[in-house]
Amino acid sequence: MEPVLGIDLGTTNCCCAIYEYQEITMIKNEEGETLTPSFVYIKSIDNILVGTAAKNQRIIDSKNVVSSVKRFMGTEKIYNIDGKNYTPIDIASFILKSLKNDAQRYIKQDIKKAVITVPAYFNEVQRKATVKAGEMAGLDVIRIINEPTASCLAYELTKTENNLVLVYDFGGGTFDVSIVDITDGMFNVIAASGDNMLGGLDFDNKIVNRLLKVFSQQHGIDLSEDNFAMSKLYDAAEKAKILLSTEKVAKISIPFICANEKGPIHLEYTLERSEFEQMIEKYVDYTMDIVKKVISDSNLNPSDIDIVIPVGGSTKIPLIQLRLKNLFTEEKLSKTVDPDRVVAMGAAIQGAILSGDIDNVILVDITPLSLGVEVTGGLFIPVIDRNSKIPCENSKLFTTIADDQKVVEINIYQGERKLCSENYKLGTFSLHNIRQAKAGEPRIKVTFALDVNGILTVSAIDEDTKANQTITVNTSPNSLKLSDIHNIIKNAREFEREDLEFEEKIRLRSDIKHVKNRIIEKVNRLKYSLEIQNEIIELLKEIEENINIATYEQLKNYYDALLFYQDEIDYTEKEYLMKGLLG
């Protein structure tokens, strides 16, 4: 079989693996290591370094070094190096090409296909960007797989019993948690959540900030604008963080970090584990809140979880281990998989499944956020619900809001709030040549199709004219707000009541408009007293002035008043017809 490279494209480190001869082979880079730092050094387009060599360049030429690109996949971020612009996709492609070359050299065989992992909460834009980066690296990306799912695949190789598994994935730049039901070789992801902007890098930042503050207090010097010093500080912070996973104290020593009129100055600091834990405690507790929410959303209790798989280097931190043990018990924490390499191992297994080397595993993944469209008033209507199994497809019928409307704009969103403005906009397109008719009559079928990589295609068709339009979600940088993903998940439950009221206000406004137009149409035909006519006119005028700013209670009162007059008008109209007073 043609080899399929399994790639863990990490924020701080990358690694890759291949499944061959019924076992997983971890690929070693030129330094003989299986972990490759996610650093790229660009001297010129023909002089690009990746990994440890690039990381080392931070000290002497930091402006040409790029790191943590994973956090910016699918965004408008631009890296300007020596007058040339590079996107996150470009940078990621350099890393992927290097991993591909390492693998080809290691197994002495050409590699064309790959499975690449992404955080469970990567949205459609970010997934497409990852696929594009792979293509630019000369790889046919046959599948994008969620990192927690990959971890479960690797775990299952050593386990045969059925399990309900929770994957706690705390990497260098992202955090996510998933619950996976493993039954008879079938993997069913039943819930997922996370934060794309939280990871071990934030712990490094805490240590660096502490060192900056202490050094400033001791010497009156701000090192934050010194690239050389900052590179040294980040290296020291990372090493101290790793050391504190096994030791109670980390001694940080950076000689000649800067100089003043008296000569060179050295940085010396002793960081105790207890101090470090105080720095990061709020982050760790925040991840536990997400874990509890995922369990609750799945209608489960912590006791229902059979296995907890810690993934990512940050999970070696004792405080994280302690929090997981307190929530699930020590016995449930898996120690059979390597947190740093398990994701790449799972990706390699997925590659083997797709190539036919493994045939007793079925992977069922989910979409972590609802996908839908905007309707009148800024209301979000889901077409594919959250936690739907992928691949999946669903359609809904919509209509026009104005008479003789020729064009409908379809805005595509991802999220859980009723307000589109609080969700994540994926893209927009227009459907032209709609049948001209009264508002509400045309039938416009909108279809959402989500493929195995979590990439969304949206189509719309006027069922009368057969006019149609299809797009893959807009990847324009201008449409991207990465932080919105986290805010949507965090706030959806908190604002549930307000969202329901917002939805009801939208419906009330629509109902008010419908009844108002009906009253206006009929009232002029009926011979009401001037007093009653004035009452109706004044009510309609008040509604027109206040409908967009009225509270829910005010709208309800307006609606009730209109219904009263509508009943009166209908009764009068019926009487007039019976008496032959209307033609």
C-alpha cells in the first residue's frame, strides 16, 4: 500500500508517523528527534530553515523567525520578511514540506498522501487553510482529523474493551476536550468543546512576564524591547516549565542578558513549582470548567467516563494531573500513550484505515458548532445542528421578505447564539433571478453539506425558477474573527434567556407587520366612525415609530392591540358582506 503520513501540526512542536507492517513508526528529523519545533526561519525564499535550526535563529535574527503559526491559520495575519509577505498558510506549508522530507528520508520512499490533525474547534476556514498548506507542501491531504479523535485511535490499539473516553488535549497553543464512545471498533464523538487561543504558550508568557518584572525591579531595565533578551527569556521559561513537571524548583540563569555602563548583567531567578502553579491556576481551572460543561452537555457525570487520555506536553504539569485526578480518580487517567506523540500516531492510524491497511475501525466525527443562515432581524437559523455526525447534509426552505424581490443574500454563520452578530460569520453569497412574487411566496431551498474534513459547502436554489448558486464558505481574511469561536461557546448558555427573548421579539415584529398590513388594507374599505379610525391611525403611527426599539412587553401589547382591532375589522367586514354593503 502507498504510505500515508500522519501529521500532528502543533503550535509549538510537530511530529509525524507512518503505519507500516502493523505498527506505528515515528519519524525522526535530521537531529534524530521525533519532535520538530514549529519554527520557520526565512532568510530568503531560497533559504528557509524549519525546526530547531530555525528556533536557534531567534537570538541573532529574530525578525525573520516565525512561530506559533497554528494560532493564526485562516486569519488575515501577514508576516513581512525582507519585503515579501507570507501568510500563515505559507508558513505552515514550509513546516509540512520539511516533515514530508524527513519522512521520505527516514523510510526511503516517496510520500504523496497525508492525514493532518487539527483542534476539534478549528472552524471551516481554518480547516481549509490547513488543507491548502498541505497541498502547497506537495501533499494530497486525504483527511483532516480532530486531534482528540486521533488520540482515541492511538489508544484503541492497546485496548479492546468498549469505553467512554474523555480526551483532555492541552497543547502549546490550543485546548480542546472531547468525549468519544468506543464500541466494537466504532468511534463516535458525542461532544466537543475548547479554546483555540489557550495553550502552554500562555504559561511561558506568565513566566516571562514574571522575569521581566523582577529584572526591572532589580536593575531598572526593561528587557521587553530587546529581541535578543526576549528570545533568551522564552527559551528559559519553556525549559523551566518542563523542569517543574518533575522538580519542585527550577533555577533560571541567563548570563550576559544585557549590559549597562557598569558592564554585563546576568539574570538569576529561582522559580518554585508553587509559584508557577499560582501563575497558571486560573487557566487550569478554566479548562476544568470546559470539561465539566462537555460532560454536562452529554447528559453524563464524571463517574460515567471510563478513561481519560491526557494529550499534549502541558498535561505533564502536576497541577493539571491533580485536577484531572480529583475530577475522575487517578485510576482513570491513561498512562499507556505518550502525550507528545499520540496525536501523530492516531493520524497515522487514520491514514492506514483510509488506505485499507486497517479495516476493523469506523470513525464517526461531529461538528462542534451549529451551522446556519441569517434571516430577517439578524436571527440565526441552524441548518446543521451542533454535534451532528459528519459527513452530513441538511436542507431548509426559506422565502423572500419583500414583494417582487429578485435577489436574496445568504449569510452563513457558525455558532450557538440566536443573534447572528454574536456568532462567527463564515461567508456570504447572493442568489439572483428569483421568481417575482409577493413576499413569502417564493421557495428557496438552502442546503448545507459538511464533508469528512469538516469543510462546508452551501447551495441555494429557487424551486420555481431553478436559479441556483453554490459556494464553499468564504475564506476571505476580512470575514475572520477567531476569538468569536470561544465567545460563542462560553456565552451561549449564559445568554440563553436573552436569546430566546430576542428570537421572540423578531417573531413578534414579523407578526405585527403582517397584522398591521392587513388592517391598513381593510380599514379604508369600512365605514368606521372618525373616532375609531383615528384610534387605529394613532396606534399604527406609534408602532411604526417604536417597533425597532420597543421592549418585548411593549411589542406584546402592540400585538394584542392590533389583534383586537383585527377582530373588530373582520367582524365588521362580515356584517357588511351579509348586508351587501361591500362589492
